[in-house]
Amino acid sequence: MSMIPDFHVFVCITNRPPQAGGSCGNIGSGKVMEQMQFAIMENDLMGRVRMNGTTCLGPCDDGVNMVVYPEGTFYAHVTPEDVPEIVKEHFIGGKAVQRLVYKGA
């Protein structure tokens, strides 16, 4: 297994207090990470894709947020149901899932 993955995925796991507004941890980033781990294993991508939880990536109201390197693709509004499409299209097919790419403010 290579120590340097083809893709490195960072999923926001921040849990802000409710009075501070939305946060990825509060709306299900743990489930996104769980589904991503299963999909990585199911598609035999363990050496090619590495995933980590991270603190805030920025647009909290647009979460669950994740960023994929090396290209720096920023995904927003990711749900567990989106994970198979991200794995198939991005990690296997090499193309970002455009409907989930963060559009900015």
C-alpha cells in the first residue's frame, strides 16, 4: 500500500454550540465519514484514498462540507447518500460531482 494516496479527503466534523448556528458535525458528518469509509473499502481504494475528519472548512450553513486533494475540490451539502456517487465519479472516474461542488456566496 502506498503511503501517498491519490486522493486525500477532509470531512468537516466541527460541532458548534446551537446558538452559534449550523455545523457539519451537528447535521451528520459522522454518517458521511462512515459511508465514505465503507465505500472506500468496498471499492478496494484503501491505498488510493485517505480520509480524515477536520475542523471547520468555512461555510457552515452549506455543510456537510468536504474537500478533496490534490485538486482542492470543495464539496458542500454532502449527505451519506451522495457518497457512492463521489466515489464512483471522482475517485474512480476522475471527475468531480458538479452538483455538489461548492458554488460560493
